[in-house]
Amino acid sequence: MTFRAKKSAPGSEPVRPEIWHTIRGRLLLVTVVVSALLLIFALMVRVHVQRTSQRHIDHIQLRSSASHLLTSLALGTRELENRIQRYVIHPCDDHRDALVRGLEMEKERLEAMRGAELVSPTTYLAAVLDEMEVEIAALDGAIHRLFQIRSEVESWFPAMKIMRSEMFPAKNDFDTALSAVLDEAVPSAALSPPLQEVLLRLRHNFGRLVSEFRLHVADRSGIFSNRPASGPTNQTENIAIYHAAILHDLQRLEELASRGGEPSFELLTTIEQLRAAYPRWWNHYMEVKTILDSDQWRRDLLLLERQIDPLLTSIQQRLSVLQLALDNTSGRDITTLSTLSRQLSDLSVIFVVAVVALLLLALAAFHRTLLKPMTRITQALLAEAKGAPPEPIPDSGGAEIRDLAEAFQQMREQVHIRQSRLDYMAHHDSLTGLPNRILFRDRLVHGIMMAERSRQIVGLIFLDLDRFKQINDTLGHDIGDQLLQELGRRLEHYCRGGDTVARLGGDEFAIVVEALTSREQVRTIAEKLQGCLEKEVEVEGHLLNVTASLGVAIYPTDQQTPDDLIKAADTAMYSAKNAGGNRIEFYSREMTARVVEHMEMEKLLRRAVREGELTIHYQPIIDLQSRRIVAVESLLRWHHPDREDISPARFVPVLEEGRLIGTVTQWMLQVISGQFRDFRRQGFLLDHITLNLSGRLLQERGVIDDLMGELRSGRFDPHTLIIEITEDTLTRHFDEASEILSRLKELGVRIALDDFGTGQSSLNHLRKFPIDILKVDREFVRDIPDDRYDSELVAAMIAMAEKLGIEVVAEGVETEEQLAFLERHHCRYAQGYLFGCPQSEEELARSMSEESTFRCATMH
């Protein structure tokens, strides 16, 4: 639409159209008129609303106050019921005091409700409150009776008195009589085989009878809540069966005692004691059974069922009645206000419709072609931005709107694709496709929430592969990645559909096991997962055998929060790894204490390594033919300035786990090489010095290469060094040990197998590894020659080593008798306190200067 200007005289300025002829002017006029009408209408409505609604506002405020008090009463009643249940489960003073406080608070709330302005003495609400006051007083008395009953176990569980004072002494008399005839009073040779058989059967049957009785009492008390309902009936039948068997055995015992001639006085006395004790036990059992089968077996539960629960139910019902009465009052007010609102709405609609009709006529074209389509597009995009499901973008209203809608649609599709990809990447592991740490924690939190509602348990299993670093180092990271992918698929396959398998990083996995009811179910799943990993995995032609260390923590028995549960499972897993790996460890409180102690020990050790608190002692190794020291074993010692000397058994494992053992071993090699040269310069004819090689070093190639470099440097003759390695180390690190020992052997180092006989596959170690010296463990030497079994073992070890051309060193020799035995069986070398304790270099040098045979002054 266009407006034409009025014609003007020649030479004059053109005349502009009047403002009322323009769209702007017309819209301004309509706006002024409509605004004036709306203002007048609003003033009239305001006066009417103020007069009508003021009466109801005061009433609503009073009702709101009463409703708040009523809600407090209802919540207090539910809390009171919960406190009663907690007291029945655990009748401690704290729960009793909390219950008393709850009653007092409920009475105070009731008084406050009675004093509300909405509750007048003549109303129906006041009558209901009077009845509630009576019921709360009755509840108070019932709860105090519950306190009296629960104060002593014999009061709320009457059968306990008979069990303690009658049945337990009768059982002891019966057991004592049987023990006297079987174990003490009558020698076994004096009893005939039939008598022994009957007496043993009596002991077995009576033990089973007592066990069934205990199970019967436990089932009746609800200790084993997951046992089948028929459990007590089966136990009663079993008790009857064992009772008949015992009576038959007693009869049989008398017959055998009288048939064999004149029975001994002890046997007759035993039979009389058995005949007296068993009927006494059985009669009291029948009394206990009668009590357990009656409704008086638990007086506290009877009080709950007949008095407390009905009172609580009645109070709650009256609270519902009060709430309903308030709701009815509120409903009447709401109806009045709704009527007023409808009247105002009708007037408003009539007026607004008239005004809007005028505006719509003017703006119809604009609204239809541009405004409406733009609004719909904006609403669709805003709704999607707020998380609503995507809706089709409208494209009506012209070519421009269609182009705009198509552009928005393409943009939305690309955003959705990228968002989905980012969301997946943010919650899943890129290598295995398993949930990552973020999604794992969300699943764990959700599992704990569901378990809390359903009163079930959640098992959290941390799984760490053993020796995975070796596979990465030897076969490459590609093989390691493929192995992780296959193991991830296995874990998912062997887990249940509702469980979560996540990769937390590296070779560490976590499994969230939900909807469980017992600890054994978690153990079964953990063993199943451990078993599935032990099957061979073929990756690019390599057959890999994988084991894992599993740590298990259970909600809610171990920890209550997700973070604490994760820490507990991680602690249990590292406990499994420290125990040698390939095992399942369940979390215990002691593990946390051990971790704290371990961290403190590691901190002290790092300071000890830094400040030189570690020292080396030497223990002589004697040639039994020449009676001279031919070698010394170097032993690590820690002299803490503020504590007593700390045993190597405590701090060496911490050195290994803290990756300090490599640094310490290099330091020891440098020290003993210099000390060995000093001994040689002083004229002591030592042939060798030994150094223990930790299994942890077999996995640290860098440290091993540094040790090899030290041996090749020329500062120390490798032919004078003996490396000691234990059987357990060879078993756990078979491949690495074979390679490293071969390299040491090429340099001229001699290899000693330490603690021989205590590990696994000892003969296989002698065949597979280049062993020069076999050290017989002190456990076998300690009891020779008195212990025939150990003596034969030691003699066999010496003979076998002699046949294989391997030298033998006997450890832990402390007596002359042990020395004589070893010499008789041609053992060439020995080591122990008989010849010399572990001592410093000065003490060793002084000892070698004084004598050729060395003994400790004291035995440690």
C-alpha cells in the first residue's frame, strides 16, 4: 500500500500526507484507544477483585498455618514409627532417647495444632485432635512398656533362660561324659571296636542334634532371612530323627557294655552320666519348642503387633481425616475464587476479542506471510535448545521462509550428528568402546541409588592385568591394544545384561554388578570373570596367557558412597597384586590400615635412601673342607635414627613396590664391588660375594641394563659375583628370568638358586636355568638330623646336586649336629650363625683376621 502526496503549487515544497493516513499513525491511534479502554477496564476490575478476595485471603492464611502444623504432625508420626523400628532392631540408649524425644515433640506439635485460630473448641477438628491426644498418650505408655521388655533378653525372649540355665549345662555334661570315655579316662585299647563305633556315633548324632536345634532357633528369630519357609519344619523333623538315633545308640551302648563281660567302672559311670544328661536336655528342649511355637515367643513383637502398630495406624488415619477437612475448606474457597476468576475472564475475553479483532484485520497479511512462520521456526529451535524432542521446522509462508527453514534444518542435523559423536566420545573408551571413567561413575551412582531403594547390594570389581607391561614392551603396543580389545569383549560377554564393564585406563577395568542379595553372588561373578581371562588369547599369531588381580568392594557393607567404594575396590585390587597376582581379594578395613602403613613406610624409605640410612652387612659362607671363608652374602639393613632396626622382611617389599629397589640394587653393587676390592687388598682370600636379585628388577629393563653396564665397566670382576634369585621369582617371571640370567652368565656371573625346595617346580628350574649353586633353605636344615623327613630331603638334595654338577650351600646351620650331618653327606659349603652372623665390614674383617672358623657369641 502506498500513499500519494497532495499536489502543491509550483515552487513550493511537496505536501506530506497526514499522519492518520499512514500505517504508523493508524497503529498509533489504535494503540492509544485500546490502551485507554484497557486502563479503564483494569481499574474497574481491580476495585471489584479487592473487595471480593480480601475476605478469602485471611481465611487462606489461617488454613495455610494449620496445614503446615498438620504436615509436621504427619512427618513426626512417620519418624516416630521409624525410630520404633530402629529401637526394636538395635535397642541402644541412643535409639531409646531419640524415641522419647520424638514422642515429646509430637505432643508439642499436637498442642500447637490445638492452639491454631482455625481450630475452635466446638469444631469437628477439635474433636479429632482430642481423640489423637488420647491415642498418643496410649502410644507413650506402650512404648515405655516396650522399653521394659527390651531391657533384658530373657524378658523379650523367654526361651533364652531355659537354654542358658538348663540346656547348656546338660549339653556340657553329655559332651564331658563322651570325651572322658573316648579321650581321657579309658584308654582306646580298652574299648572294643563296636563300643568305639557306638560312642563316636553318639558324639556325631548329638552334635548334629544340637546344630539342628541352633538352626531352628536362628530361623525362628529371623537371623537367616533368606532361608526357605520350610526350614524350621525340616529341622524339627531332623531333631526327631537324631533323637531316635541317640536313644537307640544309648540302648546299644548298654547292650555292648554288658555283653563284653565285666565292664570297667569308667565305662559304667559314663553310661550313667549319658543316661542322666540326655533326657534332661531333651525335656528342656521340648519346653523351649513349646515356647517358640506359641505367640509368646517374642513379647516385644507381640506388643508391636497388638498395641503400637494399631495406635500408629489410627493416628495416621486421624491425620488423614484432618487433612481432608482442611482440603474441603480450601476447596470451598477455591470455588469462590474460581467463580470470580471466571467472571473476570469472561469480561476480559469479550473486551480483548473485540480489540484483537481490529488489530488482526490490520495485521492479517503481515502475520500470515512472515510473522507466524518466523515465530514457529523460533519456537521449534528454542524448544530443541531446551532439550525437547526435535520437531519439523515449518516452511510455509513464501520462498524466503522456505529457504530459511531448509538452512536451519541442515544446521540442526549437523549439530545433532556432532553432539552425538561428542557425547559418545565423552562417555566411552576410544580403544575398547567400553564405558569410560565418567560413564562408569554415573552407572555406579545409579546402581547404589537403586540398591538403596530395593535393599540389595552392589558389587564393584576392579580388575588389573598381571604383567601387561611386559607384553607391551616385548610384543609392542599394537599387540597390547588388540589384547585389551579382546579382553574387553570377553568381560562384556561373561557379565550379565544389567552389569557395567568399564575401562578406566591402561590395563585396568572396573565392573559394576547390580541387583545382588549376597556376598557369595559377587564372589561367583568375580571367579567367572577371572576364569574367562585365563583362556589363551591369540593376537597376530601370538598365544598369550593372561591373568588378572581382582579387588572387590560391596555396597553397603564395605562403604556407603561411590568415591569411598571406588577407593575400597582399588585398595583390594592392589592387595591382590601385592599378594602375587592372579587372585581375588575382598576389601576389609585392615587393608586401608595396611595402605596407610605402607605409604608411611615408603616415605621413610625414600628419606632413608636419600640420607644414607641403609647399610650392608655380610654373612660368611664357609668351605667345610678347608674351614675357610670363601664367600660372603651381602644383606641390606636399615638403621632408622628414631626407631629400632627395621626387618628387611618389612621394608624390602616396600622398596619393590615403590620402584626404589633398582636404585638400591645399583648402590649395593657399587658398594660391594669396592668392599670386595678392599678385602682383597687386606689379604683376605675371598673368592666370591653374593647379591640378591629382586623379581621386580626382571620387569625393569632399564635397571638391568645399568647393572650390566656396571659389570662391563671393569671396576668389578663379574667372575667374583654370585647373583641369588629365589624359586618364586623364577616361577612368576619365567621368560624374563631366562633371558636375564643367560646374559649374566655370558659375563661370567655365577647364578645361585635361593630358598631351594620352598617354591614350585624345583627340578624344572634346575633343568631350564643356568644354575651353578643350590642353596638349601633353612626350613629344611633347622630340624636335621632329628627330623627323619627333613634329613632325607636334605640328603637327597645334596646327592642330586652332586650328580648334576651343581654346588650346594646349606643355609641356617646353627648346631654342631647339623654340621656333622652335612659333612657326612658331602655338603661342600654352609652358612649360618654357627659360623658367623650378618655383620658390618669392620666386624667381618676383624673376624677373618682372628680365626678360620667363626661363630656368633649369641644366637639371634
